[in-house]
Amino acid sequence: MKDGSLQLVFEAGKIVGISLGAGLDKT
């Protein structure tokens, strides 16, 4: 359970990081 949750958080973090990076690049 813990490993699964950490994996989900990690994947979500990557997606958010990429989204933020793209937003910063656009502005």
C-alpha cells in the first residue's frame, strides 16, 4: 500500500513538475 501510494505521488509530482515547467517556459 505504502509503495503504491508513493509511486502515485511520485508520478503526480512528475506530471505537476512538467506542467509547471511548461507554463514557466510559455510565459
